[in-house]
Amino acid sequence: MKSSPAEELTKGRQMLKGINPLVGPELLSILRSMGHGDEIAVVDANYPAVSHAKRLVRMDGHSAPAITDAILSLMPLDRDVPEAAFRPCAFGDCNRIEPIYEEFQSSIEKFEPGIVLTPIAGPPFYERIKAAYAIVASGEGRLYGNIILRKGVIAPGVT
């Protein structure tokens, strides 16, 4: 089985069992504090995260797909709504599929099969990021390398 980008970057650096080593104490606390329906955004290096975030985690040295993979290894997506993962429309074209969107979708499929990355055009996408519970600022250099994830629930008895 092929290793994910996050696994390759952090091989041999485990500090806690079962927790992706990219997930540091700040991000772990935020993920634990979020409730059902809260959203977290992972944004690229060009996004004005400091001025838009209610809560900010800086992960400048990591790609947005690696961070997304690490988050989804712990956080369920919301299955009580039609859409729970969102991306921007690159260059104003919602049908344009950038390679980074395929990487995001691969992480979603790995941890939350059946959920599809939904495009949101223009300003509404960025307003949704501003409204998010938290923003994770990545070191992602690719344009439109942003994703919003809506937290779901873990059913009783599921670990």
C-alpha cells in the first residue's frame, strides 16, 4: 500500500499511538473542541489566514493535502447533510479540476468513502472560510489549494 504524503514526511516520528504526527497539540485541541456541524478550513500560503481566522493553527511547512489527510484520520465528516467538504472554483470555473482537488478527494475517499468535494464559486467560498471554527494555514504553494471540512459525529460504540 502506498504511503500518504503525511506518512512519508513523518515516518518514524510518532509521539502518540494512532495520531498522525502532523497533528500537533494546537490542532488536536481544536479538532477535539469542534462540535457536529463546525467547519475547519485548510488554506494555502496565499490566503490571509491571520486576518480571517477566529482560531488559527500555523502549519507552514506542510502541504494542504498532507494536513487534510492528517485531519481526516481523526475527524469524521458530516453525513447528515448533502455536502461536507468544499473547494473553491479555480479561475472562476467550477468544472476545472486542479491536481490538488484530486489529492483532497483521495484523502476524503480514504477516510470518508462516498463524500464528494463540492465546489463553491467566488466570494461565498471565502466567506465560508471566514465563518469557520478554525483555519489551518498551510505552506501550500499551489493556487486555490483550499478546502473546508464539516465535522460529523462518531456513533456510540464506534472507536
